[in-house]
Amino acid sequence: MLRERIKCSTSYGKIAVDYRAFVYDYPSLESLGDKLNKIFHRDSPSKIFASLIYAEINSESGNVKFINAGHYPPILKSGERIEQLHKDAPALGLIKEATFNKQLVSLDQNDFMIIYSDGLTEAKNESGEFFGEQN
């Protein structure tokens, strides 16, 4: 169990290092996702993968461009409307030739885009029950 946790920690650390090394060298989110995925697939032990959302936020226009590699889909709250966005691609490392498509969201003032991890859905309440996902 400890060895698996160390592998996972090392893999996530590698993603962060690779991201910092490549982020400015790739003209599109799609090509950045492709590069990170191929490196992660090549360098990780089998059955090790990582979910990722990478977003670029333009604070002046309110536009958010992002790719979602197997991560929980973001939630968009706009006025009274709540919408779950799409999980568009598999997690990094699962499929060598996976395709990562850019998604675009325009946020108006007082809109929210909520990005969360499984740490939220797998947290337990006072009774020891998982919060899970609820609509």
C-alpha cells in the first residue's frame, strides 16, 4: 500500500514538473494535453494514471479555456442555472493517443465555475457516510 502511494505521489509530482517545463512551449491547450499525456503514458508504471483540469482564465473577458483529462466535470453556476460541464477525455496515461479538446466557458459577473476533486465527494459526514455526488 505504501509503495503504491509513493508511486502516485511521484507521478503527480512529475506532472507538475512536466507542466511547468512545457506550458509556454505549446500554442494550444489541446497540444499541451497531448504532450503531457504521452510523457505520462511513457514514464508511468502500467495502471497508474492521473486526472487533470488545466484552465486559462482571462479575468478581463471572463473567458475560461480548459481541458479536462478524466477529472470530475466542473460545475457552472450562472444566475439560477446550475450546469455540470463535460468530462471530455480520459485521464492522463491511460490511452497513449488520447485526444484532448479545449472547452470554453464565458463567465459573467457573479457566475461561478467550481472545480473539485474526489477529496470532496469521498469525504465522510459525522455518521461516516460518504458525501458522494448528488444532483
